[in-house]
Amino acid sequence: MYDYHAHTNYSDGAFLRWMVDAAADAGLDGIGFADHCNVSPEPSARRYKRALGFNLDMTYERRREAIEAVREDAAIEVFDAVEMDYDPAHEGAIAEFLADAGFDYAVGSVHDLDGANVHTRSHFADKPEAERRELVDRYFEKLVALAESELFAVAAHPDLIERNPHLRGFATEDHYAAVADAFRDSRTVPEINAGRLLDDYGEFHPAPAFLDRLVDADVDVTVGTDSHEPDAIAPRVREIEAELDRRGLEPVGLDRVVKRA
């Protein structure tokens, strides 16, 4: 099995070599490093990048050299990818950067709502329920736009809002149907993401009802552990394998994803 979504110290993960060795020990055939990246010109995005040090748009060439070096003696395949923050307003800047950078593939994700990261619980805590429902509507509108943009091979954690208790539970069957239709017509493949399966959230992305809808619509899926630390890879791989077996799913491999690009 291949894990197409993991992180290194080039964003918010551990040393690249440690992650490669842990992926090999977990029995993976390959691992793709999709470190966080944002090329939005918005001042809030620039402040966020400075605060967290997510500067892959400036460091990807250095990381590529590190990946090439680790490939020389790695026991598994290692891919040079990116997790790009997506906003419909900035498709031009995203497309230009991806074309120039030439990653093996790109993962797209929606992190921003109302000028804040979805993970920022305090930002959404005091908003009225009606406003939070509207923000969830906006999240799924952005996710549909992500699929329709055809900029990405993989869509990351396609119901990220569920990680935030103030946004959780507002997704509807209509949201799921719209996203399923968009992915079915797109080259972009949603991932089964285990990033919070063993933590406080305790579910895969997509959540069970959402994944049911995608499967019923014959939408392909791929796999991302979304691991940031070496010790997280093996237990997440085991859980993903068990879920795939339970559902009788065969995840799409990178060769197919790239051919559809």
C-alpha cells in the first residue's frame, strides 16, 4: 500500500529520514510527502505562514534535494508532493506555482473559513448556529470548486470541518451528494485520511456516511495517513487496511492518478 499524504519538518512534521524509515517498517510500498503550502496573497495567509513557518513555496527545491538523497538507499518509493491550501479566489496563483514547481503530484485541501483555519476552535466557538451552518455550506462549496478546478491529483481530508466541534454535525446529504458528483466528474481523487482516527475526533475522513455516499457514486479513493510523526504511521496504516478490507475497496494508485492528470 502507498501513503500519499504525510508530512516532514519542511512543514509541521518530523525529519524526512525518520518518516521514510517508519513507513518502510510499517510495510508500506511507498510514501508521499505533501508538506503544507500556501501561495495566497492575502495578508492573513502571509501572517499565518510566518507564524507557523509553512514556507514550502520557498523551500521545496531544498526539500527535493533531501528527497533525492534519501531515495538513494530507501527501501520504499518516496514521492515529492505538496499539500496546497485551496481557495477559488486564488486559482491562478496556485496553478502558476504548481506548474513551475513540478511536484510528482499535488494534494489540495480547504483549511480556511471566515479568514481562519478550520482547526481554530476559538474562532468559531461564539458564532450563532445559523452562521456556523452557513460556514459549513461555504466549506463544501469550496470543496466542490477544488474538484472542479482540476488542479490536484488528491483531495485531502474532504470533511475537515468535522475535526472542529463547533462545526461538527452540520454536513448534510445534499453536501455529500454535491461533492460526490464533483469528484465523479473530476480527475481529483478524495483520500481516506486517518489523521485524527486515533485522536480526539476518532473517525476517518470522510466520515462513514460521507464515504458511503462516495462509494455508492463509484468515486475512486486513495490513501493518506496524514502522519506528522514516525510513530503514527504504522497504527494508521493498520486501521486503513482494515477499513479497506471491511468495505472491499481497492485504493487508486499514483500511476492511475498521474495518468488522469
